[in-house]
Amino acid sequence: MEHIYQYVWIIPFIPLPVPLLIGVGLLLFPTATKNLRRIWAFSSISLLSIVMIFSMKLSIQQINSNSIYQYVCSWIINNDFSLEFGYLIDPLTSIMSMLITTVAILVLIYSDNYMSHDQGYLRFFAYMSFFNTSMLGLVTSSNLIQIYIFWELVGMCSYLLIGFWFIRPIAADACQKAFVTNRVGDFGLLLGILGLYWITGSFEFRDLFEIFNNLINKNEVNFLFSILCTFLLFAGAVAKSAQFPLHVWLPDAMEGPTPISALIHAATMVAAGIFLVARLLPLFIVIPYIMNVISFIGIITVLLGATLALAQKDIKRSLAYSTMSQLGYMMLALGMGSYRAALFHLITHAYSKALLFLGSGSLIHSMETLVGYSPDKSQNMVLMGGLTKHVPITKTAFLIGTLSLCGIPPLACFWSKDEILNDSWLYSPIFATIAYFTAGLTAFYMFRIYLLTFEGHLNVYFKNYNGKKSSSFYSISLWGKEGVKTINKNFRLLTLLRMNNKERASFFSKTKKPFDINLIKMMRSFITITDFDNKDIFSYPHESDNTMLFPLIVLILFTCFIGFIGIPFNQEGMDFDILTKWLTPSINLLHSNSDNSVNWYEFVINATFSVSIAYLGIFIAFFLYKPVYSSLKNLDLINLFDKRVTTRILWDKILNSIYNWSSNRGYIDAFYATSLIRVVRGLAELVSFFDRQIIDRIPNGFGVTSFFVGEGIKYVGGGRISSYLFLYLFYVSIFIFLVIYYF
């Protein structure tokens, strides 16, 4: 036994003291705990760094030794039942622990500045530390019961983090939606675990795989029941990794702080579903029907996530649907049996998506410093534009993450996504066509986000209301081409906003600008109504602080170079790569071919095709969005993103339908609200009516009857003993007569 394996059990518990001590400190010494809050952040980052070093050593050991180590100890023993707890160290565990720790450390460093002005700073770090503890416990678990325990803890932490700003009704609704949707999948997971225990009599992975495979091969188990149990296990992964049809919680989860979104979407909650399917793949692979279901759900999610991202205005929701689509690629790869490709894309996507989310958080952080910008408006890409010269580092980071997700070489996601696309041709030409088409859509919507956010400008020049030329101007995007620092004393925007429609029309006729009531409505929606008397009311967006930029720079390095771990190089006459060597024990467990020889000619041909599709999507995005900022400069520009104007510009009903489909989330939420929520609510009201009007009235009726009978009887009694004896003897005589007569 390797010396390092003796201490693996401590990995999930290393970050645990931080949330425990914060909770106790806030309960017993609230003032001192809050005053020392930066110490708790430092402690959280330091403890997680220890876990990262431990995980790195484990990964190196895994690559060098190609071994699997498991340790279990009995917890409950009762006759034939034995429940054991322990830990399992294999390539999947080491990969996931590396992802979780590296991304989480960068997110925590970033969060120290991002959440510095938030009153829930300590609560945030307590939740995040417990979230990391739960995820580390999940990936090191050695049996299904242990996985289920940590699975539920991850769900609880996500509920707390998504609803972190619970005083906002939309955030409270979002965390409830995520919790309820995941309960559907978790209930299926629990039933599947119990069903498999009934079949095999074990929760341990090694015994479970061996017994189940033998029973299937010898046809000694009900095949339909086996399919049902494995499908229920997969249902848990469908909910956690936001696969169709249980994906509806993911975009609403963006109501939490952006660092939470980065951690959830990169390496924790949504990755848990992919981890579960990868862990149980030896179980699924012996049932082709389940593998087909996994690949089918994956390809639907790939296309659906991409189409729903096309017309979103919220930058975080767009990235959320992008995550959903990329998770679909991973699920598709697992369904095709491409274990290596799925985990490779999990690694590359984690760092690229963390970079994009933290980059978007840097933008949101800058936008929120502007007067009148609420959280929902600071995430609206329509109100952005021309940010390149104000946030150059963030822009560079976001561009690199965008290019990586589009599959542009030599960045990380190119290598992994291209491998999945190539494998899809061998699996199904139809699935391959959809996957390649979605790759083009990915390039389109990602560059749409980039262009709306960083490129161009939206300037609208005004004259003041008395017709005199004003030296200043107001920009829809608030910073404009030259920026806004002061508003002239003679120009009072308050007066403009308080004008009625007729007065505004007269004002705009003097300025020779077209009148647009929608512009005034939008101005009113995010401008603080004050009288501007020589005050600096607007300022430029600015680059984030160094503590927020440092994680971005590190993630840029990961995004640029992490893909090279999967590139084969020639050693001793054969192609070899680090990732395949790392995954060799798991590949052997799947009885899969571990030969990683590469035909470089075919690779170049396939890569050229996939990259060409990506460039086509980028070109279309530039064609549709780049001219908007450079050539059109009138007040109708603010309506360019309105679906009616889009239809008027493109003259295409198909594009209008796509816009409606995307902006309305594919009508799936509306369908659930109509077909499920109303039906369930109607059934609940019917049951409530039955309970109140029938069930409750039966005992109430007996009570009322007893009352009236008692009231009537009390008037019969007169208080005379002789009368009572006479009635008694009369009724007894009747009873005796009836008995004699009939018997």
C-alpha cells in the first residue's frame, strides 16, 4: 500500500473546519467574527490549497502506477446486511479532485474582492467551503449509499448558494425551482440504488459491477427490471447535470452571485451528474438500451442548449445555456462509450467556462458601479458595448475563453470537442450532423455575446430642452465613444424624463432627431431621477482589482495549455498521451480498447472541417452584430434587439421564430407551468375539497347528530323512577318477544 493512500480519507474533511467555525463564531462572538472576516477567507483558501496539493500527489501517483486503491470499513452489520463506508482512489477520483480544488481556489480568491461589500461575506465563504467539502466527499465515495449522502449535501449547498440573496423574490424562487427539480432526479436515483441492491445485494462499486454483469450475461435477472433500475440511476444525473427535460433550473440558478455560478458550472454541481454516469458506466455499458438513452438525451441537450442561448440578453443566462449544451456533449460521449473523450471535455470545459463566468463577473462588477444599475440591468448585454478600452484584461480573458469554447485551435476545448465530434461519426451520422451543426451555433452565440459586450458603441447626442447646444451627451451604454463624466448645468435630464409625450415630441423635433418613446422608457428604467447640478453622476467602467484579475490570468493559462494533456506524442514507436495513461485502469475496467494510435492525416481533415464550421458561425455573428455598432447611429438602435425590428431587418419569419423560441426558453417552462403545475395544483385543490367537504364532514356530522340527539333526549326524562322502570321493562319485553318469535 502506498503511504499517501493512508491519508486520503481526510481529503473531504480538510475544508470542513471553516464553515463550522464561522457558524459557531457568528453564534457566540458575532462582532469579533465579522471583524476578522478576511482571516476566514484566507483560512478557506489555505485549507483548500492543502487539498489541491494532496490531489496533485494522488494524480501523479495514479499516472505513474496505473493502480486503483479502495479502503472500506464496516459501519452497520446486521445478519446478512452490511453497510460499509470508505474511499476509492482511481483516475476518475483524482481527475475530479484536481478540477474541484483548482477551480474552487481561484473562485475563492476572486470572491474575496467580488463579495467584499456584501453583508453576507462570511455566510458566502461558509457555504462555499461546505460545498467543496460535499463535492470532495462525493468523488471519493466507494459505494452508492455514500454517494447519495454527499449527493444530497451538494444539492442542499446549491440551494443555499443560488438563493444567497434570498431577500430578492426572484432569487428565492430560483433556489426553490432548482431544489424541486433536482428532487425529481434524486428520488429516481434513490429508487435505482435500492433496486440494484435488491438485484446484487451490495452497494460497493467493485462487487456491484461484477455481480450485475454476471447476472446479465447469464440471463439470471429480469432484464426489464434491470433496465428500469439503471434508468432511475441515470435520472439522478439528468437532473444534476441539467439534461433535457430536467434542465429548467439551470438558467434560473444565475440569480446567485457570479462566483457561485462559476463554481457550479465549472467543476461542482453540474459536473456531479457527468461524474456519476462515468462512475457507473461499467454498469450501463452492459445494457445497450440505456447507452442509447444516454446518447439520445445528450444529443437533444446539445442542440436545445445551443438554440436557447441564441437570443438571450442576460450574459450569465447565455453562458448557462452554453454549459447545458457542453454537458450534452459529455453525456453524448459517455453514451457512445467514449469514456476518454467525455472526461477530456469535462476537464477542458471546466477551465474555459470558469474563465468565461469570472470574466462576466468582472464585467458585472464594473457595471454595478454605475449610477442606477441594478443587478438585472448590469447583466443585460443590450446595455453594454464598447467595453474594450475600459476593461482590456477582462476582454482578453473573455475572448480566449470564447475562442476555446468555439473549438478554435490550439485552445483547450478544440482538442476534446473535436474528439467527440469524430467519435460521433462512427456512432451515428445523424447524431454527428447535429453535433457539428451545434458546434457552429456555439461559435455564433459565443461571439454574439462577445460582440454585444465589448465591441462597438451606442452613442446618442442630445441638445438641451431649450434648443441650445450642450457640450455633453448621453449614451445608451452610459460610457459611449468618448465617455461621460459630467452633465452641463443647463442640461437637466430630470426635466426631459418628466415631460409628457407631446413635449418630448417637440423637444426631439428641435434636435432633428426621431422621437422614440421606448428610448425614454428605457432611460427611465435605469436612470436615477435626480436634478444634476454640476455633479459627476456617471463614470467609466473600470478594470477589476488585482485579486479578481489574478484568477483570470491563471485560467487563461489553463485554457491555453490544458488541452495538450490529451495530444498523443510518439514514444518508442507508438502514440502516447498523458490522459490515456492516466485513465488506463478505468479504460481496462470498461474492457475498452486503450490503443490511442492516431492517423494524423484523418485528424487534420476532421479538424479542418470542424474548425471551418466554427469560423462560419463566427462570421455570421460578425455579419449580424458588428455592423450594428459601426454604421447605425440613431435612436431606433435601442430597438434593434426587439423581435419586431429584427424581423424588419432580416425579413425572415424563420429567424423570428428562432428568436421567439430562444427568448421564451423553448416554451418548455410554459409547458411545465401549464401541464404540470396547473394539473398538480388542480389535483391538490380537488383533494383538499374532498378532504374538507367529505372526509371532515363525516366526523363533524356524527358530532352534530350526537348533539341534537342529546338535546332531544334530555327533554324525555322527567326525573320519576317509576317512569324509567316502566320504559325499561317495556323495551326488554319487546326484545324478548322478538327473540322468541324469530328463534
